[in-house]
Amino acid sequence: MTLLDGKAVQQTVLERIKETVEGMSEKPGLAVVLVGEDPASQVYVANKEKACTKVGFYSEKIELPATTTREELLAVIDRLNRDTKIHGILCQFPLPQSLKEVEDEVIRRIDPRKDVDGFHPVNVGELATCTRDACRTGLIPCTPKGIMVLMQEYGIELAGKHAVVVGRSNLVGKPVSLLLLAEDATVTMTHSKTNNLAQVIQMADVVVAAVGKPEFVKGEWIKPGAVVIDVGINRTDHGLVGDVEYEAAKEKAAFITPVPGGVGPMTIAMLMDNVMKAFGRSK
Ligand code: NDP
């Protein structure tokens, strides 16, 4: 069994970006908007800032109170859309309860050229209609893209393989299914209404678990020699746990991501990569 070490690949990606940025007179800029005081969001934003510093980007953190109104938040987005120092804008979700309904509006308000999360319908549309090359150059959501780059770094061949994606969220399940399809995998997207999920997973050469339930995918469901990508981040009394029953699954898998240290670090690396892309496209 080979561990898919997202931390190590993250370092390689960040090093590569840092070297490129060192030679640039104008630096790519990322603005991160954080509304309220959700502790998990604060950790994610701090990690993103750390990565920005590491690669030498210009970065701005805009912290707004939970009492921020829809109009105030949209005005911040508009200002960042106009700011020429900023090439990427990210608004950390979830927004506080009072702004929950505004999330979709925020996604649509960000200039698609600065949408480094890849959530704007223009970028989602490009991903849905893209060829394999376009998939590599577009602003693609960071977690799905990180999963693909991680497998690529380990030389995992996807053409003709049966990939089973568990989960169909706009954030992970749907976009990763499209990317797998673009790499010529045969893709089955499953969800909470899927019948006989265990049997479906037993046929998978590649399993991507993005469910949000600790150890939901059982080790005994994994086909010997499969590639197992665990996207889940579940905080439990025993610490961070993925969506896959790791100890049992690693006995069957040929490749598996640890939690933490697998997909998570790749998400940050791909955010930096998207900022570079957005910067390049702005020129
Ligand atoms: P969502 O809650 O948006 O989606 C979960 C998906 O799982 C849904 O499509 C749901 O199906 C499906 N599901 C729920 N129960 C079952 C079931 N019993 N059988 C089959 N499918 C089921 O979650 P996200 O996609 O946003 O995130 C998934 C996990 O990944 C979370 O733990 C999250 O924290 C983590 N995550 C990690 C990231 C990283 O960087 N490592 C980044 C983003 C997320 P249905 O649509 O039918 O309800």
C-alpha cells in the first residue's frame, strides 16, 4: 500500500509557485473575506494566509463581524472586484446564519476572473463543458483539483478505470466526477438515495469519499488494489477522522490518502495555483 502524501505534494507545488513568484515584479494578490467567528473557518483562513506568505503573494484578510448586512458584504466584494492588486477573491463559507441566503449571491457577485474557488456559474459551466486541457487551465474548485493532481503526482492512470464518487455536492462530488470523466474514467456518482452502495463501491477501481460522516465507507467494501481518496474531515472525540474506515481500508487499497495530511493540504496548494492562473489570465 502506498500512502498518498498530500502534505509532501503540497510542499512541491508551493515551492514551484514560490520560485515563479520570486522572479515577478508584480505579485499575484489574494483577498480572503471572513464573516463571523466560526472556529473551523478561522483555521482554514489562517492556513490560506500562511500559504500566501510562503509563496510570496500579496494577501489581504478582510474580517467582518457576524452582524454584517447583505449590502455591506456585497459592497466589499464589489470593491475587491475593482482592486487591481487583487487577482483572486475568496469568501469563506459557511456564512453566519443571518447571511446564509446570501451565499449564492456572493458566489455570483465575485468577478468570474477572480473566482479562485471556482464556484461561479461561469467557471462551473466551463468545467462542465471542458475538454481535458481546459480542465487543466480553468479555475476549478480547489479540493477536486487537488485530488486529481495528487493522483497524477503518484502516476495513477485513470483512463478506463471505474471511479465511484460518494457524494454529489457542488463543492466536491460533482466537480470531481467531471474531472475524472475528463481523464477518461468511467464514473458512478452516488448519494444518500443510492441503492446497494456497498456493492457499487466493491466494483470501484477508484473510490472518492466526500460524505461528511466519520468512517462511513467500510474497509470491507474496498476492492483489493483500489485507489481510495478520503475527502472527509470529521471532528470527533478521537480527533480528525475521514469518511473512510482507514485502518481496514488500507489493508485492501493500493493507494490511500490519510486524514489529516491527504486531500486537505492539496486544497490549499490548488488555491495558490488558482491565484497564479487568475493572475496570468489578468495580464
Ligand atoms: P455535503 O454535506 O455538501 O455533501 C455530502 C454528500 O454526501 C451529499 O451528496 C449526500 O447525498 C452524500 N451522502 C450523505 N449521506 C449519504 C449516504 N448515507 N450514502 C451516500 N451518500 C451520502 O458535503 P461536502 O461535499 O461539502 O463535504 C464532504 C466532506 O468533505 C465533509 O466531511 C467535509 O468536511 C469534507 N471536505 C473536505 C475538504 C478538504 O479540503 N479536505 C474540502 C471540502 C469538504 P445527498 O446529496 O443525497 O444528500
